[in-house]
Amino acid sequence: MSISAETPGLTAVRAAGRTTDTVLRAGLVVFAVYHLALAAFMVLAPHAFYTSIGPFDAYNSHYIRDTATFEAALGVGFTVAISRPAWRVPVLAITTVQFALHTINHLIDADSSHPAWTGWFDFGSLLAATGLLLVLLARARSASLDSPERSTP
């Protein structure tokens, strides 16, 4: 008969940690794909991006491609954070701030889109994504505080 060196409480804590890591990794993958796909769409088809997602004010392909570079950088950050836990809190914190500011901007301009419903839809989607990012950030922060290997990026 073998005797386990782990107590049931420690086993539960380890299982909870694996669940948190699985949820974090899934969230990081989703946001990495989202940002990289959005950047590619903006670069490869700026007018299609404008008419389907960003119909605010006058069309400007240069500004759309400029914004794509920010999206691509966030996508790369999320991609790195998938395998480097020390990157998770900083990437999620910066992206949460960006999404919150972007959400406020869409609230201010919600009636300026053509058609107007897309402005309100964008606002709601950004608000929901900001909430999701806050949850992921809280989980990443908790996991980093609980980690015995607390290291800097």
C-alpha cells in the first residue's frame, strides 16, 4: 500500500491552480488570435474594415493601418504571455487600460457611426471585453502572487 505525501487540501489547491492556468491560457489564446486577426484584416483590407467594423467619420486607410500596428503588437504580447507567465499581468493590465479607454471613446462617438446601431454594438462589445480582461487580469495577478517562482518579465 502506498502512502501519498500530499494532503487532500494541497491536492485541491494544485487542481484549482491548474484550472486557473487553463482559463488564463485560453483567454490569452483568444485575445492573441483576436488582435492578430484584426491587425491582418486592417492591413489587408482597410476599406472592408472601415465599412464593416469602423464606419466612423471619413475613411482613412493610413490611420487604419497605423492602428493595425497597435493591434499586432498586443497580439504578439498575448502570444508571448501564453508561454511566459511573467508576461501575463503586464500584457493584461496594458490591454485592459487600452480597452477601457477605447470603450469610453466608443461611448462618446456611438451615434457617429453609420449606421448608428454599429456604434452602440461596438460600445457594448468593448465593454464586455473590458470586463473579461479584468477577470483574466485578476486571475493572472492572483496566480502570480501565489507562484513560488515570482519573477519579473
